[in-house]
Amino acid sequence: MQATPYGHGTKWRGWIYAGPSLILFALFMVFPIVENVVDSLYRNGVPGLTLFNYRAMLHDVTFGIALKNSLLWLVLTTVVQMAIGFFVAVLLESRIRWGRGLYRTLLFLPMAITPTVIAIVFSNIYAPDYGLLFGVFKLLGIASRFPALLASARTVTYAIIVVNVWQWIGFYVLMYSVGIANISPEVLDAAKVDGVVGWRRIWYIISPMVRSTHMSLMILGAIQALQQFPLIYLMTEGGPANSSQVLGSYIFQTGFLESNMNYASAVSIVLLVLALIVAGVQLLVTRGNFAIGGGTRS
């Protein structure tokens, strides 16, 4: 009788193969998280474990602003990029017959530009007195009403979010285009025969058929939003008066500019917990949608 290949030795062979990856994961993922947790329990310059840093957050106005802005980034960027990306992709796949690849490339190009260049360009576009937007206001005869977008606490976060959406919208368009292209033509033809056209076709046929793309982009968008740092630091350095801070930029400011690494570690743990909560909610939503969707493919 031939011996089964799935014996005791095979199990240990699997651990040997997985061992290097597990060691690297523990070294570069688990250890830094544990080290951060420990560091967050120390007060800067004071020996002994304490919850001082976490209690201090409750009275830290800037931390509250950073947390609120992080949640704002999470909701706005994800929703806006998914909505615009989906409808632009529908337009490309259903209405444009010539040069579709060229349009996709043009939309994708901003992702290839470094955040430094983008920050410089849009800082000049937003600039009062000489920026491109100011020139438009001047042509319309309303130059006196031009808002100082990066100098106002009310508008600065939204102005940077617009830049982020512009940079990443091509990725969403590309992902949705792939999903729409994979929809069976027979399904779309049957919908057309049944009179499901226009917005009804988009809402009742195309959108449900790319459910998996919706879910993937929701997760990727949330990760990208919570990791936001370069554009904010390069365009405003968290200002004016910390009004554009997010958790990522606030960690950098407290840890490297103010040399309070213990407090920065505590803020990073809050960011980690927030990311885990968001990931957990999205996992539940994803499972629920796929359970409802059954065998729908995108």
C-alpha cells in the first residue's frame, strides 16, 4: 500500500517552509507593535509604567482635531473616490469607443507623480494673489471673494482632500473598468431587452455585478486615508494652528519635532486600534454582502 503524502513529516515540512516568513513577520510587524505599546506606557523622562499619555489625550485639543480629521479623511476620500471612479468607469466602458486606453492612462498618470511635486503644484494653484484659482476668480470679477484655502481652518482639510482625490481617482477608475469589463455581455443585453437602461441599468445591473470591486476599494481607500501624511505635511505642516492635522502627521510632530516619542507611541496605538475597528467593520460588511450576493461575480 502506498504511503499517504500527508503524514507527520509533511506537517513539519510545512512549518519549515513557512518559518522564514513567520520570523520576518514577527520581526517587522509584531515586535514594533509590542514595542510601541510598551513605549506608550512610559511618560517622557519619567521612569515606571503609567497611563499618563492616554489620559493626556483626553485633554489634548490637537489630538481631538487630528482624530476628527482622520475620520473625515476616511469617510470623504473613500466615498468620493469610489463614487467618481465608478461613474467615470461606466462612462468609459459604455460611451467611449475610441481612445479608451488613452483616457485610462491620462487618469492614472497623477499616481505616478511624487507627493512633493503634487504638493508644490497645488500649493501654487491655491495661492492667493497669483494662483490659478485666484486668476479664475479675477476673470469672473470676484477676486475679492477668493478664499485663502490653505490658510483657513474651515477649508484647509477639504482643500487637501481634493488634491488626494485628484491623485488617486485614476486607480479607482481602472479597478472599476476591469470589473465592468468582466460583466457578461449577455447580462447587459438581457437588461436592455427588458427595458433596464440609463440610470436603472447602472444602479440595478452594473453596480451589484461589481460588488467585489466595491468592497476591495472600500478597504484600500480606508487604509490609504488612515495612512495619510505626505500631502498634509508638505502643503501645510498640519497648520494653520494644527487645523489640518491627522493622526499620522500628529505622530510625526509629537515624536520627531517635539521629541516626545512616548506620547507619539500612544497616538500610534490609537491609530492602530482605529484601523482594526475599521477593518473589522468592513470585514463584517463584506461577508454580509457576499452572503447576500451569492454567486454574483464581477
